Amino acid sequence: MPHFRLLATAVLATLVSLAGCSTGQDIQPRLTALDAKTLGVQATEPAAVGQDLTPWWEAYGDARLSVLVQQALAGNPNMQAAAARLQRAAAQERLTRGADMPQLEASAELSRQRFTEHGLVPPPLAGSVRNTGTLQLAGSWELDLFGKQRAEVQASIGQTRASEADVQAARVLLSSQVARSYVALGRLQAQAEVLQRTLAQRDDVLKLIRQRVQAGLDTSVELRQGQGALPDARLQIEALNEQIMLTRHALAVLTGQAPNALDTLDVKLDAMQQPALPPAVPMDLLARRADVMAARWRVEVSRYDIKAARALFYPNIDLVGYAGHNAIGLDRLLKPGSWQWGLMPAIHLPLFDGDRRLANLQGRVAEEDVAVANYNQTVLQAVQESVDQLGSLQAIARQQAEQRSAQGHTEAAYALATERYRAGLGNYLHVLAAETAVLNQRRQAVDLQARTFDTQFSLVRALGGSLQPAATASTASTASTSPSEAQTPSQTLPQKSGDPA
């Protein structure tokens, strides 16, 4: 036994020394993550993302909107697919955790066979037909001396966390899409109401034209112009009705319903509340964006994949053993003399594999570069989206102020042109020109009102599903769970991988 231990120690030392010469330490990732502080983003360790989405849409005081968002979150096929992917990732995590544990199995084998007369089995068994049986327990355990299995477990945990973040990102995106479609429907219906008012005005003017023609104050030219204005308004109304129908269908499908389920839905933009927005939205809200967190977790996953790939250069040590009963003749199977056991430790290390391990490591390193590049792009896009939406909200507010002033003037001009025409002091062309200006301003007012809501919804999505201030660092660190062994949050973004050993 001492000689066996000495031999095993020597073999292990030799294999480790051989492996240490070819672990590919010169193969390192080339890319590094962007410095979050320079972008105004709070840098933290990746945290687990909860499944609860802040009901930000309730701040707009529209009960029907809240119902539609909840229906979409529960019944949209894309959400169901994201949830299924999360379940798959969780199952893979459990599978990887199980592979890191000792394995034990029980087996029972019964057979009836004829032993050859010219083989290794001596008489009287040779040439006879006998029953054989085996009852035993077999176990195996791969000793994780170099961290391969630990790295694989941490990578699977990271994949699960990334899938959780993907689900949350899908929830935020879907809720904002429902809200934007809802407002788009309200915009089209408000535009249709503007045209209905215009149609009624044109009908009143046409009656006035007929009276003036009968009195000899106007000619058939003005009459034809007034008559042509009515079908033009109806044409625009029908075009809007078509868009309203298509938008209702799209919104119904988005919420997981039949296309015709919302054919009677009417949206009143004036009934929606305008929530008070903070004067300055802190950019550290981007740190809780689910897509940013998912990208951050995938960087972590790639780092652990590299650790697992480097561990393949070291020996793989397995312990295999079994114990049980084996006998020829079932009547002797459980007798003490049929007891058997075995212990088979094994060390495996491919010395020459055609550089497959090096190629695997190079691939894992390249995957980290891809993950870091994707993370950088996601952060840049998140910052740009937030800055764009904030800037757009400020610009829309200025436009609304100017538009209200312009509409007041055009409404007054239209009223004056109509009165002058009634008094015979102006012609109908002046009325048409003034009406066109009023119509444009009324439409623009509706568009700016809808754009305000739409941009707010986009800002909510850009900031991760809420406009509320982010939690304090201490609270966030308490709630966070990181795949790293040290559970304290770091103030740096992912760096290049090193040797896991």
C-alpha cells in the first residue's frame, strides 16, 4: 500500500507538471468593458433580477391601459417563450450542480447463458447452461481539484441569472409596447375627432355658400369648392378609420387576444394623467436595466467558461467503486461468499490531442470578447436612449408651448375669415386657407400630446421600467447575489480573465 501511494503521488506530480507547461496562459481576452463612471452609469456587480415589474403604467390613471398591460404580460407568446427559456436555464443549472456531486446507482442483473466448452471457463461450467445474477451499488466521484466543475456550476448560475434578466427585459419592453400602441390608437381617434369637427364646420359653411348663391352674392365656383371640401374630409376620416382598425388588431394580438377583441376600444388621451417627472433623472438608473444586467451576467458566464477551459489542461481524477453480490446460480447470490467489491481511482490527462484543448480555450476567450463587446454596446445604447428621450421630452414641451400660441392665432384668423365671408367682405378662398391652417394646428396638437406620452413610455423602458430613484448602494448590495465567491459588490466592471487555479 505505501508503494501504491508513492506511485500515485509521483504520477500526479508528473501530470501536473506536464499540464502546467501547456495551459495557454498567453491566450487572454483582448477587450475590456467600458468605464461606467465616464458614461454616468453606476457600476455594480451583477445582481439577480426579480420577477416583479414596477407597475409604472398605473401612474397614468387609465384603468383600461392597466388591464391591457396585465393581459399582455400574462398571455403574450413572446413572454411565455421567455419564461420557458428561463425554466430551461434553471434546469441546466440543476443538471450542472448534480454533475459536481458524487454519483451512486444501484443495479440488479439476471441472466441465463450457456458457457462455451472451448473458452476460459473451466469444467464443470464449460458447456453448461447456468443462471447468473448481480446485485450491487456503484459510485463515482470526479475530484474537482482544479476548479473545472466549480467554474461550470458558476457559469450555469450566470446563465440562469441572465435568463431572469431577459425575462424582465421582455416584460419592460412588452409593457412599453402596449402603452405606446394604446397611445397610438388614442392619437388616431383624436385625429378622427378633429376631422369630424372639420367636417361639421365645412357642412355649415356649405349651407352659407348656398344661401349666398341664392342671393346672388357667390357663384357656382364657390359652391363647387364648398361641395368638394366635404368628400375630402370624409376621405381622410375613412383613411384614419382604417388605421384605427389595424391598430386595434395589433394591440389585441400584443395582449394575447383575438384580433377583433378590441374593436370597441376607445382611447381618450385627455383622460390620461400626466405623471410628474423628476427634473433630472439620475443615470445610475441604467444600472438596473435588465438588458444591461443580462449582458453583464453573460460576461461573467464567459469568464467562468474560460476557467473551465483552462482546467482541462490539468489531470482529471476519478474515484470509481462498487460493492455487491455476484454468483453463478441464483440460489447462491446472497450467500456471504458471493460478496465482491472494487475501488478504481483513475487519473486522465490527454498529452497530445491535436491542440483541441488550446482551440477550445481560444474559442472561450473569443466568446468573452464577444460578451464584453455586446455589453459595451448595450451600455452605450442604454445611455443614448435615455439621453435621447430626456432631450425629446424637453423639446416636445417647448414645441407644445409654441403650438398652443400658433393655434390660438389660427383659430382667431379662421373665425375672422368666416365672419368676413358671412358679411360679404371676403371670399371663400380666404376661409379655406384659414381652415387649413386651423386643421393643421389641431392635428399638430394631438400629435404633440401623443408624442409626450410615447416619449415618456420610451424613457421608462430606457431606464429599466421605472422613473423612481434607484435604491441606495447598501440596499442594492444586500439584495444582490453575485456568482463570484466574494459576495461584496465591486465598483468596477468585468476585467480580463486570469488563471483560475
